[in-house]
Amino acid sequence: MRRLFEPKSLDHQAPASKVVTYGLLLIWSLVVLVPLYWVLITAFKNEGDVANGPFYLPFIDFQPKTDAWHFMLVENNTIGPYINSVVVALGSTFLAILVGSLAAYALVRIRFRVKLAMVAIFLILLVGVIVAVATFGIPWEIALAVAIALFVIALFTVGRRMKLSLGNSDVEFWIISNRIMPPIVAVLPIYIMFQQLALLDTQFALIATYMAVNLPIVVWLTRDFFAAIPIDLEESAQIDGASKLRVFFTIALPLVRSGLVATFLLVLILAWNEYLLALFLTNADAQTMPVLVSAQNTTRGPQWWNMSVLIVVMIAPVIIIATFLQKHIARGLLVGAVKG
């Protein structure tokens, strides 16, 4: 009995713990793979097979059919939403990674002192612009220009005299607090803003919204990646005459490449699967795949066979991308985990 619980060496597991480990891994694999298998076989069923089932084994319990595939990929407008999802997900992810990595690098290498008075003035002017446009009907261009002018004036007058300020940790907390709030809470003002700008049901509206929603996640994750870089490398480059931007793009980014890949995949999945914002901000022209999947719940009930086809088409690219980037993802998850 003692041999069952004692490993032979430090790099081996004890037989009992090995059985428990592989048993838990097997259970988790079933939890992950069985739903995927069920969706895959449902995509090759028709209404009768779904209603009279459940059938588990193709060619044994039921005869696979491609009726749902032909309807969704040929007769139905699936290509348009699929292209919209690709453009919106990739566009918003690239922009979020670019802007978020710049912000994270700045928070690590630059010490900020944000005056509390300027924050209060900014919020007051923002509320003023909203009231002026919504209540008094003032054109948003004029209201925004006046607010910017007043903010610049306050920056060079009141801002210089105030001493109370916020540091980097306060800025970081404010950034992540924006992601704590559910994005759906802000969907109404976002909808009104794009309505006033005549940008509803456009890819630009979704790209801008998804980038803003996912930006805090990028900043929060990449901050640790940049913090793990030895500052001596950057100081040596600056001594040789390299600018901050050149140091960022030629030294910092290549060193955190694996971490950026892991962050890229996470943000891409979030944008690819997002449903509620797309439901409110799109109608037909910029409709994405999650909205199209939900549209298969018709008055006759859920069309599970059609829905399964769309789900298979949706998850296939993400699985392929994750497979090719698996090495970078595993390495990126460990960046900054061990210090000293």
C-alpha cells in the first residue's frame, strides 16, 4: 500500500495520484468533447432525426444528411454574417492589442500624475455635452468643440495649481473597473451615439465598441508581460539614441510576443462570440454569426440542425488558430509567472 502513494522519484507521480490525475483528465475531456461531438452529429440530422431521437451514432442510429448544410451555406445568407464576424473580430482585436499594449507599456515605464481637478472638469464637460445635445438640440460637433476648448483652457490654468493627483495604480484600477461593469449596461448610450453619427448597423460601430470593451483586458494582461522585461535592455537602446516608440516596437514587443499571442487569442474569442452588443447595434448589413445563430430560434421552435451547422462553422476557425498558436499560447501564459 505504501508503494501506491510514494513516487519513485521527484519527476514521477505515485501510482495512486497518477490514477486520480488521469481519471480527472478523462472526465474533463468528456465534459469538453461530448458537447462538440453532439453539435457535430446534429449538423448532419434533419428535423425528423432530432424529433424522434436521440440518435448517437451516424450510419448506425441514423443516416447522416447534408440538408441543413445546403440550406445554411447555399440557400441562406450565411456568408455575409460570417464575413462581418471575421472583419469585426480581427479588426477590433488588432486595434485593442495595439492600443492596449501601448497603454500597458506606458503604465509600466512612465510615472503618471493625473490631477483630480482635471478629471472632475472632464466629467463635468462630458455631462454638459450630453445635456446640450440631448436636451437643447445643439449639434454634437459644436458642443464637442466647445468642451475641448474649455478643457484646454482649464488644463493650462486650473490644472497647474492643483496638487492632488492619481498615480499609475489608480489608473490601472480605473481601467480594469471599466471591464467589471457589464458592457450591456452602456448599450443604450452607445446605441444613441452611433444613431446620431449615422453609424448603426455598420462594421465600424462594432469594431469601435468591441475594441473599447476589450481594451481593459489587454492592458491588464500585457502589463505583467512588459513588467517582466529587464529595464537595462531598454536603457541601453535609449543610450544608443533609440526613441521610446522604437524601443517599444523593436525590443519590448518581440520579447513579449508569446504573451501577446495568448492575449490576442483571448480577445479574438471574446469578440467572435459576442452577442448582446451585436444584437442592439446591428440589423442586417453588419449582422454577425452569434446573432444569426440566435435567429434560428423561430416561431416553430429552435431549428437545432441549422443552428448546429452555424456553430460548427463558428468554432472551426478558432480551433484551427488555437492549434497553430498552441506553443506561443502555453509560453505566453507563463510569462511573468515566475520572478526573481
